[in-house]
Amino acid sequence: MRIAIASSSLLAVPLIEHLHESIFGCAGIITVPDAPKGRGRELQPSELAIWAASSNIPLVKYESREVLAEFIRAQNIDLVVTLSFGKILPQELLDLPTHGWLNVHFSSLPKFRGAAPVQRSILAGESSIGLTVFKLEAGMDTGGIYEQADFQISPTETTEQLLSRLAAQSPTLVDKAICQIQKGTFPTPQDSERATYAEKISSDEGHVDWRQSGESISRLARALQENVGIWSEFRGSKLLLFSPTQTIVPSGATPGAILVSGAKNEPLTVACSDGALSFAEVKVSGKKRMSSAEFIRGARITDEVLA
């Protein structure tokens, strides 16, 4: 069976390397077209395309249906496995490989269908998260399930850490799904009545509500810190906040108040509903990321409240 991997992310590397070293080999990598990045908005390849350039594995960028269809035919692809690909595929492409397409999804489907299952799991305070391999079809994460496993979420784990850990587990489940396909086993249909949805994260969701508890704000940081970021308004500018730790302050502090003791090299500490959070680093819009102690010194903060 000739198998290709479709992804826009380095999260697919463990699966590609595993497949490349297996009896099947990796017959091809499908990734996204070059996209404008950086201040100059110059076209740049995806991280996976850059990695694949030294892999000697055939690569195609999904620039059109025709280009991808020709690649699948030319490489005699029997099965495509997607992981963090982020593209909606037309049925004509889904039907092209002999065994269709599989998708590796970071949830226990039908729970958290959609674009951001890991972020939504952390935000919801879930104690565990699933990993599912299912048959890709035209609907949003609706295809039949071949394999599924659950993993505990560490209380301090971020989206990026959890994604990396789940991606490292993906080869085991994909191997089992391929075995089922070879045996002619049909996937188990999902119960759509139990479906929940993990919508794409918006920038506004990173706006901190200081009336919430320290635990809730910490979950927000774990989920969104390296994505849209968590932020507040400071003197009319957006202030990105990094690496919170909870601390205890006297009751009665106004949520959002910046607590300044005058100690040398003190971090930015902000009151919330049940205490306070200290942040190791910050970034003011238009400026470089810096230590929060450096920010405190430069901003000459007295009595101020973040909005």
C-alpha cells in the first residue's frame, strides 16, 4: 500500500518518519501553498515544506485540485493520512486514492469536532483528551472511526505541549487503522447526536477578564498563549502577557489592578477575582517582547488598572 501524508505542520513529522521507516514507506507529502509571512508579506513555504526539502520524499503543494489529483495518480497513492492539514477537500479528491483518506484528529470524536479541539479542551478544564483516526469525508470531522485513544492532560500543559505529545502518539493509532483497512474492516459510524464543536479561536478570546479566577485565566494562557495570545489594554495599547503564575494578595484589590510593591526586579502582578497573577514576560503592541520587570521599570507604573 502506497501512503502519503497531508499536513501544513511539523506535527506531522513523527508520523512521516515512522511511515518512512515502515514496510510501507512514505510515498509523498502533501502540504499547503506558499503564503505571505512577516512584515514584508513575502511568500514563504510552510514549515513542513522546508523540512521535507531534505527528506527525499516527493512533495506537492495543494495549489489546485488538478495539481493534487495529478500527484496522487503519478505517485500511485492508495491512501492519504491528514494531520493538521487545515484544508476542506472536494469529494472527487477524497475518492481518488484506492482506500480514500484518513484524518488524525486531536479529540475523542464526536466530541470537539472542528478547528481547535486542544485549545477548547484546555479552556473547558478537561482532565483528558482523545486522539482519533477516522475516515475523511465531506462533512466536518463526521467520518467513521477506525481507532481512538484517551490521554490525561497535565494541569500545567499548554496547547503546544499537548499537541506535540499527541502527535508523537499518532503513528501507533495510524498503524492500527491501516491494519483494519487491509483486513477490509469498516469504520464505526459516529453518533452525531453527541457531537460538540471546537470553533476556531478568535483574537478577542484572548482578552483577559480580570474578574475571573486565577485558574481560569491560567487556563486561558495555557490554551492561547502561543496562538492568538492573551492580552489586556494598557494606556490605549494592546499588552500581551506570558507565563502566568498564581500568587496570593490581600483581599479587596480591584480586578485588573497592577500591584506594585517597589521591590527590585518585581514582575508584573495583576489582581484577579481570587488573588493575583504574576507574568514573566510581556509585549506591548509594536515593541519587542521583554521581561515584565523591565516593563515595570520603563512604564513607571503607580496606580493603574488593566482593562
